[in-house]
Amino acid sequence: MRIRPRRRAAECPLRRILSAGVVLALVVPAYGCRIELDTPPGAPTTWPAAQARHWQWQWQVTGPLDPAVDAEVFLLDPVAATAAQTAELRSRDRRLVCQVHVGSVRSVDPDASRFPAAVQGSPGRRPGSRWLDVRGWDALEPALADRFRLCRGKGFGAVALADADGYASRTGFPLDFDDQLLFNRRLAQLARSLDLSPGLVNDVPQLAALAPDFDFAVNEECVRLGQCAKLLPFADAGKPVFHVEYTGSTDDFCVTTVGYGFASIRKERTLDAWREPCPLP
């Protein structure tokens, strides 16, 4: 089943169009309202299987963006990243992935008011956030679709779904494994309908079930947690696994993760510009 996002015309007071791959003008509200933009060049992002073990990547969501990092893939915050920054990265053939929190909302998010109180539960992982009731698709889909549209409007070709594992936490709702599977699959379809390549952040227990639905995985600390083998359904299918450790030496964990075929780096938990990559195989 292909999910087609609802369209509501003239909700945004400011709309600009991308045409023929040239930015004529771009004013993108931060999660504020629906935007209708042409597909940016290179979207959705493709991930050639022959390259799966050889990507160099960067994950930065805090601090001034460093576009000079020696990486081919940039995982960024779509609100903080500007259209000028993403255009500059695309001009150098960088693949752009936006990080979208699909299972939680913060009170300071520009679109917080679009998530009804009935679907907001217990405090989430991030300060000031609350888990969402992923069973309420009809209530959540319009705002989440606009979060994806923001990514597309700024020139991202892929989206990484964060907080897509609430069923494993105390959300305040009786969520189970199957509730989360259905929600994540719907989001993958929604991303594809908007010309975005879908990726999954963590949610390790569901990776095997969701591998056919997603194009790549992003993982935190599989070495420290002893979970790396559970990411093999992606690696074995020729899909990139973008992996980060926050402790330990690259001299130690790279031996394991490069052997598995992951693209691995060491980062600070703040996810600022600093990174230490593993050598490519």
C-alpha cells in the first residue's frame, strides 16, 4: 500500500519553488506548515550496494556546521541546517540525510501544537520531550509528513527516523512490538511517497523485520552494547549501516565493525563537528 500524504493548498504564507534543479528562492518554515516543493536534485538518495562498505559519513546536529569534513554522507538536523548549507554540500555531491524525531515531540518544537495532547505521553529521552502514541496514525501523519517535507524542501534526499522505538520504553501508552512495526513501515512508505530514502535509527530488536522496508540503518554503540550482529540483515543485503561509538578507541572497535561491513566513526555524545573515522576496508 502506497501512502499518499494529504495536500492542503495555501497553508503556508511563504512558499517558493525549486525548478529544474535551480534554487530560485527558498523560504522554508521550520516544521510550521505544509510546503509543496519539487523534488531536489538527486532525491531520493540511492545507496549502491557495491559502495555499502565504503561510505565515509558525518553526524552533526549541534554547533556550527563544518561542511569541510571529509565525508560523503552528512546526517544533519533539518531545522538547524540552512538551505544555503545543504545546497553547498550538494554542489560537492554529498549525500544528505535529515534526522527526524518521529516518536517524540518537544514543547519547544515549532510544530508542537500540531500534536494533540491525547497522543503525548510520558517524558521522552530528550529534555522537554514526550513520547507519542504511535497507534494514532491519523493524528500524527499530517505533522510528520510536514517534517519530511521540510527535509525535502531543503534538499535532503534521505531521512533517518529517530525515536522510532518507543514500544521498548515507558511511553505512557500500551505500545507493543507490532504497533511499532506498523508505524515504522507507514513512515517508510510516507518517506518514499515524498521522494526520500528512509533509514532507521537504532530500534535494534526490529531491524531484521524492518530491513526490507528501509534503505539504511544508523546505529549508536553496537560494540559497547554487544549488538552489532543484529545489524547484519542490513549489511548482508548491501544496505549501509552508519555506526557510531562514543567511548573506546577506534583501534579497538573498528576491527569489529569494519569486519561487519559498517561505516564506523567515533563521536562525542553532543554530536558536534568532531569525528574520528574508522579506516575504509
